[in-house]
Amino acid sequence: MKSTNFYVAMLAAGLLSFSACNQSTKQSTKMTDSTTVGQLPAASGFEKTIDGKTTKLYMLKNSKGVQAAITNYGGRLVSLLVPDKKGTMVDVIAGPASVDDYESAKSNYYGALIGRYGNRIGNAKFTLDGKEYKLPANNGPNTLHGGKEGFDGKVWDAKQVDATTLELSYTSADGEQGFPGTLKTTVTYKLTDDNALEIHYSATTDKNTVVNLTNHSYFNLNGCGSGSILKHSLQLAADNFTPVDKTLIPTGKIAPVQSTPFDFRKATTIGARINEGDEQLKNGQGYDHNFVLNQHTLQTPIATVLGDVSGIEMEVFTEEPGIQFYSGNFMKGEFKFKGDVKDDNRTAFALETQHFPDSPNKPSFPSTELKPGQTYKTTTIYKFSAK
């Protein structure tokens, strides 16, 4: 599932990509100029039985005092406490404080592991080996993030390997949400001593299928509940993106970011051009697009974000060919976050590493097919420091 061949093709053909994530708009009324000090939520809020399986909150901690909290309900990253420029611990993950609140806010995928297919599949169907597979439509005419009952709503089996490592596993039955093959998936969260959270994905199948796994964490580097993310600066190593139609399905074209609001090759604030009258921004109601990453390795950051108040910098490393940048356009203040604040419009952003949206229906995009005998393997890293 590596994308080496794609990069050769991309250099030859001048590829580019961009896609989508959620639903509605309204400018945030909750704007603050302060960093929100973080603390881990109570573990008791995550103790529940769902579909006959027990949910819990698992804690990771490195030697520097950085901490992560993860629940096996949807494999969700609940909290991540990292030091800001003053040394104060800040929770950079925006999301609820209990399983009940996560269930209520399920449609926004806060912190969740996404499968079988991250992002959208057009018209809720695809053809593989000459056979058409129909999927549940849960986002207009399309299938979003694995369907109505994707991996985000499953209770994963959990194994705490050590103080810094959590292993989650889930087996998706043949035909689940319309996808072929029994897919056995393992995802490992590891917190390292250089303040990085590594996410290692692995999957096997017993039938030809398609797979595109990702994590849908929402970040605010000034802290959950601290207000708008529009003054965060973002840099993306992407010369191209994939334009979308009005239902946020890629058109199949690879377009250059140059001279568009999608050019983040130099650090630019998220809000600098977000309200321009660009057709693509109108389609996404802001940024909700897949960027085609320039050739890279796991040692090269492909995205860098800086919190304007906290001084917290996040670097993203991945083996994936694309990344979905979502600027929180469809957050509507309907759900409760940690600290008893609302998920107001554009108070968090997501950077979902991925293969491209609708790849099963776009032969020119990097393939997401997985066959028996193959192992899907990919790693993404979120690394934190302060300036």
C-alpha cells in the first residue's frame, strides 16, 4: 500500500489532490486570547457497556510528563497534554469528556479511528474486480468515513503494552457496511520521549477489498475551548490538491495550489484567505480538501502548525500520499467539549493523513486495494514542541 509508484507518476503527470469531512457553518462567538490549561478527563466518564463490550479510558505518559488519553470506544484520542512556551501543560485535543458525549457527537467523528474507508466514496458505491459494491449513504448521496456504522462507533479490543503504548484491534466482518472481506485491523498508539504521538496502522483481509484508515482528531494548539483556530499558522508540503464538486467528491483532477487560497507552501494563517470567493472554498464552506503531498519520507514533516498564543508547534509526518485539511467549518456549537464549552464553528482543525477520497472510483488516484496475503501498513506521527 506504499505510494512510491504514485510519486513517480505524479512527477511525470503533475498530480494534485483535495477532499472533505463533515456538515454546516456559522462564525464562532467564542473567541479568547488565552491558552487553555489542560487536564485529563475523569476515567469514570468512559466506563460503559456498548454492544456488549466494555469501554475504558487508557492513559499514556512519557518521561517528559506529556500525557495522552485514549478510549477504546472508536479508538478515540481524547486528550493530549503537551507543554506550551511557558511550560504549562495544554490539552491540544478538542473533544468531549465522556463516552456519552462522544456518542451524542458521533456525526463529527471527534478523535476517532476511521475505517474501513476514511473520507468519501462517491454515490455510495464502487466496483472491484468487475463487481459493484453498494455502501450505506450517510453524507448526502455519498459514503463518509466507512458508512453509518464505521470503525468510529466500534468498541475496540485494547491491550496496554506499557506506560507509553496502547494496542487496539478490531475485526470487521465480510460485508460489514457493504465492504468485501473480513478485515483484521490493529492500530497502535505510542507516545515517545521526544513528545511525539505515533499511530501505526496494520490490516489484513481474506478477500480483495479497499482500505483507507486514518485518525480524525481535532486540534486547537491554544487548548481545547480556547476559541478560534483562524490565527494558527499552517504550512503544507503540497504543490497540488484535488478539487471537489458540490457534494465534496473529487472531480478526478489534480490542480496546482499556486495562486489559490490553497497555497500553504509557506506558513500562512488558516483564516488569511478562508472567506475569499473561491469556488472550492464555497464547496467546502472553508477548507475541507485533500492535499496531494510532495514526495516525502517518514522523516520529513509534511505539515507544520503553530498555535498563535501557546507557541505550541505540531509537525505531522506520514507515509500516506495525501492529507485532508479540515478547518472545522461544520462545527455548530451543538455538542459539549471538555471544560463545559461548546464545539463552536472553527474552534478546531483536523489534519487526516490518507489515500485520496473516492480512490476506488478514480483509477488515476493511488490505489487503496488490499488483497489476501498482503498487509496494509502505514504510520503517521504528530510531534510537538514549543517556540
